Amino acid sequence: MAELTAKSPCDGLLPVTVGALKLSEEDLGHLTTIAVFNGKDQALEAALEAAHGMKLPAPGRSTGKAGSRAIWFGRNMALLAGPQPDPTLADHAALTDQSDAWAVVRLEGAGAEDVLARLCPIDLRVQSFKRGHTARTELRHMMASVTRIGADSFQIMVFRSLARTLVHDLKTAMEAVAARG
């Protein structure tokens, strides 16, 4: 009988360094979408804060910190990244395990904004997209979640099946930005 080995979405593809830019795979731990039941926003927020020490993120924002973060993921939806969701959350929202569904990378270094400017149709400059801001947006031809996690660093998420394309597109843009310098 064949022995199967679990692999991460970017296995064998990362890390990649081009000039001052680095692209690496991130393991966010457990990923759970939280879809709020009608009229349960406040109760869910109280339960999330009691169980995980963070509020529900406002649209376009994330809450918490590395290792335990809630990321706005669409209307009345958040992604809990890190811990297993506390069972009390299920009283106020539909919880769906997404742990194997996403490829997550970290783009960091001077010029990270310029790399993403080549691929995303939104303004990700620090003046308008500060730390903790997040967006569901197009990244070249893929839908992605982009979150600023530092002055020159972004967390980027796409569906797992698009990991190779994501790495290729980001690496190509990184090379173009590095060639300018």
C-alpha cells in the first residue's frame, strides 16, 4: 500500500529571495471561516472576545496578532487564523474548517508595495493601506486576500490549487521591481 505524505501548498516552491524582497510560505495554523447568523453580530463578537481575546474585524480590517488573528473575509464573514475555534462560537455563526483550502505566503522587504502594485488593482501604499488593513481583491487573475502585517510585509492568501501560479506571478513581479533598482 502506498504511503501518503502531506505537503504544504507551496512545497518545493518557496522560499524565494530577489534583491531585498523575500517570499516565504506561512503556516497560519487552523483556518476557520466564521459566517455570522442574522442578528447575532454582537453575541458573536462577545463570544469571540471571551474565547480568543479579539473582536470581530470591521470590513477591510483584521484583529488579533500573529498566531491568533481574525481577518475580514467578506460581508458578515471573518477567517479565524491560528487557534481551533471555541465551540461557543457555533451558537452565533456557521463555522467551516478551511485549513487545507488556502495557500498563504508572506511577501516582505523594500519594494513589496511595488510588487503588488503590478498585480493588484487597489492602492496598497502605506498611506491608505495601513498595518491591519485587509482586502479581498484580484491579484493578476486570481482572487486573493491581502493583509498588511508590517511596514514592508504582506500576507497573501489564494486557493490552494493556485499556489504555483501565485508564486510564479509574485516572483516575476519581484524580478521586475529588482531590475528597476
